[in-house]
Amino acid sequence: MSGQQESQQEVSVSAARAVRDIERLQARLEDLVQRLDALQLENKTLLERQEALVTERAHLVQRSDQARTRVEAMIERLKALELAGLTS
């Protein structure tokens, strides 16, 4: 084999390696894009869930405060009735 033929063969081998490397990179890039899409969807879902939970918590805190107020009012009425019964 002549030097020119060897040189052409080396170029062909190098080109084939470059093509394989590009194909590997392309496949890796496609995988990363798919993972990015999945993570973005998951992040959106988690943010929506967090917002719903924050809203639900605020509602529960409000209901708890209302219940506490009613219970405290009942206790005060019971104390007043007890005192009224003792003074009669």
C-alpha cells in the first residue's frame, strides 16, 4: 500500500470515528432533551400541588381559628352559667 493510500485510509477511519462520535452525541442530546421535558413537567406538577396544599393549609388554619373561637365562647358561657348558679 502506498503512502497516499494509507493516508486516505487513515482519513476514512478518522471520518468514521467522527461520525460515530457525532451519532453518540446526538443520541445523548436527545436523551437529555427528553429528561429535561420530563423534569419540567414534574416541576410544574409539583408547583401546582404545592400551591394547592398552601391554599388547603390556609383554609384549615382559618377553620381551626373559627373552631377555637367558638370553643372559647362556649367555655366563657359555661363559666358564666356556673357563676350564676353559685350566686343564686
